[in-house]
Amino acid sequence: MSIALVILAAGKGTRMESDLPKVLHKIGGAPLLHHAMLSASALEPERTIVVTGHGAELVEAAAQEFDADAIAVRQTEQLGTAHAVAQARDALNGFEGDVIVLYGDTPFITTETLEQMIAARAAHDVVVLGFEAADPGRYGRLIMDGTSLSRIVEFKDASDEERAVTLCNSGVICADAATLLELIAAVGNDNAAGEYYLPDIVGIANGRGLTATAVTCREAETLGINSRMELAAAEALFQQTKRRELIEDGVMMQAPDTVFLSFDTIIGRDAEIEPNVVFAPGVTIESGARIRAFSHLEGAHVSRGAIVGPFARLRPGAELAENVHIGNFVEIKNASIDEGAKVNHLTYIGDAEIGARTNIGAGTITCNYDGVMKHKTIIGRDTFIGSNTMLVAPVTVGNEAMTATATTVTKDVPDGAMAIARTEQSNKPGFARKLFSMLRAKKAKQAKG
Ligand code: UD1
Ligand code: MG
């Protein structure tokens, strides 16, 4: 069965108090919209249609960043959820199969739940995702008749008896494309909000001799985001879930509550993550690697047996081979560090290649930026870079080479050579003692008068 997604994302999100469209606020480093698209992507949708309105251009760009083939349709006036889905009519032209309607601000619906809805479609024309609400509040209520769903009533329009129902509408609906569009065409706006309600298609379907049912999921899955506090609560829930998944898959975390993960963080079995580590998007940690406390990683790959931190920063393009050691106050950006190499203290390595087993001394800097352009530093294998070496890129240091401490390398260093570039030392006998006594006398004089 072919699937098309219609993701509603035209709403303003007034309560976010933000210039950014609501669906572009992030959880686990990814926009809410991407979470909605991600859980549905496992269904391999033939078409993904995103209905945009407020902040349309930004939302369209985000949709296409996730899926270059996503189709954006505009809803210029927000006249209700049925009206929003109706905007997808042209984009659904020629599509035969089921449509799943999702909300862009509801990030936690699982693939399994969507699969259950598709399975339920075998016996019913319309399938709605419901949940038992702890506090049903202003959600729409599902009015059941046995296993059949008779209709959905919005809170605003519900009688006291209907409001007492705790089975609520998540907003996710699945139906055959042609059926859905026909039902939507029959939806009116004669209700308390004066809006075209998508849930009205259930009552209309029943009136036409079609059938509807509800699939239920945990309330946490249907969590929608309307305010920054709700966003923060959703982030906390995301973090808890992601930590648990990783730990259950064999990752060691002593203080999981202090480890922050992204939607795409991958960590192998027996890897150890010490407290207070942040994984921004794009990080892969292989089995048995160790990320020590207070490190920040983004767009980086750490291979088996490597140790990172404490207090290390891996930026996009950091590629660490097996058994590499990255120590405290070291920043690595767009650089590959080959097997067994060590960069242990107070160092910046950017736009570079470091060969196997090479040791980079404390305080080394690849001077990669001339104020306008970035340049590359290449260092061979089994080389020793002395402490406080400045590598003025573009520059190459060969294999089994050395740089003397405090050398500023401006010329390539051949294999096996040692580079030394610093002013020669001269000692002035007795000068330190003389200077100390002069300075102390001066201080004593100032204190007196
Ligand atoms: C909707 C449902 C309600 C359900 C609840 C679950 C209707 C009429 N009601 O109510 O039964 O319990 O969600 O959260 O559908 N949107 C558009 N264009 C519009 C209107 C809405 O794109 O013209 C989008 C919004 O951006 C949002 C989603 O649709 O992502 C839901 O709209 P919202 O206004 O939040 O609906 P609720 O009143 O919460
Ligand atoms: Mg809502």
C-alpha cells in the first residue's frame, strides 16, 4: 500500500512567543518538523506534503532539507485543520493509496503506532489515533460505539456528557486519499470556532455508510508543543527516552541525567560516557570508546578505543581513528587524526591531517585562518610536535619528523627532519637577583609614602 503524508504546519504558534515558526523549534537538535517527518519516514511515503502558512518560506526550506522531494503547499488563511488538508488536494493528484495526516508540532508519534493505524485500515475506511488523557482538557473527544468510532466532538462544541469522555483525539488520521478528499469537501464550519474541523470527517463518513475506528497510543506519544515550557518538557522527555535506549543497547553512563544527546547520536556498545557530556547533532561513537567528563561533540566520529576529554571539544569534521587520545582543553575541527595519535593538552587542530602515532605537544596551534581563507596543515606519521608549536598553514610536516618547542613552522618540514625556529637564549648572570631587589625596594618606597 502506498502512503502519502500530509503534515500540518501552518499554525502560528502564538504561545511560543517567538519569531521562529513553531515547528522549527528544536528537540534533540532537530526541528519539531523533522521529528514528525522522521517517524513517518520508515513507512517510505511516496509523497510528503507539508502545509505551511506562518513563516512558510522557512518551514518549506526545513522540510526540503529533511527530504528534497517534500512538497510544500501554502495555506494562506488558517481556517481549520480540514481546510489545511484540503490545500494538499493538487499535490495528491494521481496518488492512489492511504494518506496519513500528522501535525508538525507533534514530534513523538512512533513508527509502530503509524503501522498499527495502517493495519487497522484493512477493516475501516477512516482510522483515527486516540489516547486516554490523564487530563482531557480541551482535546477533541472520541465518541465510540463498541469498536467503531461514531464521531469526534471538539471540546468547544461538546455537551457535559461528551466532555466527560477521556478518550481523546491526537489529530492523526489515516484514510484512502480519494475518500479523505471527498469527506473533507463535505466539512462545514458551522461550529463554535467557525473553523473547518478535520475530525468532522468521522461523523460524515459514518453518515455515508463508511466505517471508522480508533487506534490508541500512550499519551506521551501525542504530546504537542504550544509553549516554551512545553518545549522544554518535551526536550526532557526526548533526552530520557534516548538515554534509556542507548543504555539498554549497552552504553555505559554513570550519570545519564547529565548527558545530552541529539536525535541522531549513535553510540556503540561498551562505549563509556562520563558525566556532563553534550552530543550536538552528527556524532558517532564506536564501541569501547570513552568520552570523558565535560566534553562537547558535534559532527564528529570517534573510533574504537579512542579517549576524548575531559574538557575536549570536537567540532564538525573531527574524525578520530582507533586508539586516538584527545585530552583536556583540546579543540579539533575538520581534521582527521590517525590511529594511535595523541593530542593531549591545550591545543587547536583545525583543517588538518595528523598521521598515525604522531604526538602533538601541549599548546600547539594550527594557524589555519589568515583572516580571509582557511588553509590546511598536514602532519605525517610517527612525528613529534613540540609544545607550543605554531603551524602556519598551508604547511606540511613529514613522517618521523620533529618540531622543537615553541617553533613557528612556516616552511614544510621534510621526513625525518627537525624544525627549530625561535630566538636563541642568552643568560645574564646575576641579573634576576638584581632586578628582584630593585623592584622590592620600589614597592617598599611606595608603601611608605
Ligand atoms: C486539534 C483537533 C482536536 C485534537 C487536538 C490534538 C481539530 C479541529 N481539532 O485541535 O480534536 O484533540 O488537535 O492536539 O482538528 N493547523 C493548520 N492550519 C489550520 C489549523 C491548524 O496547519 O488552519 C495545524 C496547526 O499548526 C497544528 C495542527 O494543525 O499543527 C492542529 O491545530 P490546532 O489549532 O493546534 O488544533 P487544536 O485546536 O489543538
Ligand atoms: Mg493544538
